[in-house]
Amino acid sequence: MRKRQCICGGISGGLFLVGAGLVTAGLVVVLKVFPDIVNKTVKSQKVLGLNSDGTLNDFTKSWATPSYISTMQYWAFDYKNTIGILNRAIYPDMDEKGPYSYDLHGYCTTLSQLHLQFQTVDELLFTGYVSPLITKLADRVINIVNTLIGTKFPLVDPSPFTVALNTENGTTDTLYTVDSGKLDYSRAGYILYFNNMTNASIPSQGNKLPSQWWPGAETPSCNGYALTLEGTNGDFFKSFLEKDEKLPIYISDICRTAELKFEKEVTVNDIHGYRFLMPSDEFDYSITDNCGFCNPNTLSQYGAYDLPVNSTCLPSGLLDISGCQNSPIIISKPHFYQASNIVKQFVPRFKSSYDDETTLDIEPLTGTVLSANKRLQINMLVNQFPTIGAYSVIRPGAYPLVWLNESFIMDNGTRDDLQSSIFNPERIVKIACWSAVGVGGALIILSAVLCLVNVFYLGSKEEKDE
């Protein structure tokens, strides 16, 4: 009987050791070893540079020639009450025309030369058109000067006053220098500075944006945050993202850096991701850091929204980018989403919603962009000019021109690469490790049962035999 007890005890002990080993190994691999391997692999691969043979490494290749499915869409605003706007200062009423995308061409006939003009979408977005307002204002100033000093100055050549909302049309004359990420993987792709390749743009001032863009940042009451050049251009982001992180991103369309904030978890084409948004406080001028985005030259020149009196800031929800566009251009979210009430009431028919938000969906482990929607509205800042008949009555404000959605979504190749290189191995390892933990736990339970049998059943039977 003692021999039987010893055998049972040995089996119980063996099962316990094997079970404990499986549980320990499974937990160590799934919680420590495999995450460390993934961590090391992701960090080592997220470096911009060359392979040993001089070719671009995979990460640099994907950055230089992105394979995202990208679409640019525009919706143009068609004003329905131009006479009332000019003569009775009524609020604008308009319809949306679009979407117009890069592979579609919208044409319209120029019907007249009103100050509120009829333009084709091509003229508005790409080729440009001469603004009679700016030209006539310049001519009026020259005529006044001619009268006062008795000297004839030539009238204005209209060509410098051509307006176009998308002159780059998919190109850029800016050369960016970015961090390779070799010393710090989390800064791979961060813009260090940029230079202009032609005279059409202004270079950065080291790691600061040009002061001409945001002159308000250099006023004594501001901290200079508006001149910050930080983050990537949005092609990718740091690996191992956390929900409480703010993502800096340089948005060339609006000539500034913005910080995106986490909103919620999402799934894009079966890939889990985090959704980040451009928060409303990016255009909120009651926040100290945003005072540099208030242009001290704009309101003295155009006068719209001069509330309170002598204020240099537009209402929340509007961003004056005239400093970098050389035109009275105001940026907002589409349909004045999240703007202050004084802005929203300017176009009564606008109904803004979450669909007007800029969103960015990112795979948090690798920092890969799963999908994105950059939604912006382009407005023209207009004010009353008492000495010009057509502008002596008009209601001052930001008049919408177009709104756009630049969308990105990962292609099937990117999704398959993520699945095959990260998620499928992770899934297999987790299944194997947690199976080992389950089997190990079962063996430990079985060993405990055998131990109890050994102690109580066989022990009591031995006492009876004696």
C-alpha cells in the first residue's frame, strides 16, 4: 500500500511540475518575451535610412512612395442671394455643389463681373482668377494718391492679385528635413526644418515657423507657441501609442502645428486602431498658447468680427492664414463646426455635425495610419468699406468659398503586411501560450486531486488494513 502511495505521490508531483512549467513558460512568453521581440523589431524597423546595399529600407520606401488610397474632394458654395447680400446686408444663403475630385472637372460659364463672382471650380481651385475687389481697391488708392500729389502712377497690374485656393495641386516646392529616428524611434519623420526650392514659399527659421506667418506670436503678451514646428506631416506616427498622448502634426495647408487628441477605439478593415481628432481648442483664442494665431494686422485691415473693440483675435473656430497665403483667407472646420455662435449664425442654413470633423485612425503598435479624413473649409474675410458703394452695406464676416475632404485609407497590401508581420504571429503565439497556461493549470489541478486521493483515500485504506 505504501508503494502505491509513493507512485501516486510521484505522479502527482510530476504533473504539478509539468503544469507549473507550462503555466510559467506560457505567461513569460506571452507577457514578456514576445512583446519584447515585437518591441525590438518595431523600433529597429522604424528608422529612415538605407540598407547595407545602398537601397532604401522598407520603412523609408513606404514613406517615400506611400501606397494609401487617397481622394481629394471639394464642395463649392453657390450663393443664391448675392443682390440681397450686397444691397440689404442679409445673411448669405447658398447651396453646395460637388463633390469635385481630382479626376472630375466641373465647368461653369462666367455670367457677370459682380464683386460676388461666378467662377468655375477649376478657376477657384487650381488655375486661379483675378480678384476685381483687390484690383479695384488698389486702383482707388492709386487714384487718390495721383489726385493728392499730382503725379501719375500707373494703375495696378492685376496679375499679382490672382486668387487660387489650391495652387500646389498635389505638388510642393518645399524641401523638408526630417529626423531619421535612428537615435529616438519615437521621433522618426519629425520635421526639423524646411527650405523653399523656389521663391514661391518661405523657409522655416530653423525649427520655428516663419514669423511672417504668425506675427502675433512675437507680441510681448504671447509665448511664441504659434511658431512651433513639431511632429510629422501625418504620413505616420510613433509606435506604441497611448490613449492619453497628444499627437503633434504639422499641417502645411493651414501653416501651423496642431495637436490631435484620442477620441475612441475603432476597427478599420479588421485592424484595431485608435481614433484621434483635431480638438476644438486648437481654434480657441481664450487659450493662452493660441494668442499667437491672432493676427494684429488682419482686423485693422479688414475689420470683420472686431469684437471686442480693437481685438486682434477672430472668434473661436476661425483661423486667419493670411500671413502665409497673402490673401484674406480664413480656415474653419466645414459648416463652421465647433465655431462660436457669432460665426455659426452668419450662415443660418449651415447644419454642422460630427461628419465635419477631422479624424485620424492609427494602429497603436506600429503607428501606421489606417484611415484619415482631413476636413477644412476655406473662407474669405470680407468687411464693409464705406467709400466703396458695393461694400458699404455688405455684412462683414467670413464668407465660405469651398470645403474639402482629403481622405486616406490603407490599401490591401498595407493591411496584409500588418496581418502577416504583426497580428497573425501575435495571434498564434497567444493561442499557443494561453493553451499552455490552460493545460498547465489543468495538470496542476489534476496533481492536486491526486494528492488529495493519496492523502485521504489511500491513507485511510492503509489504516483499515492495519
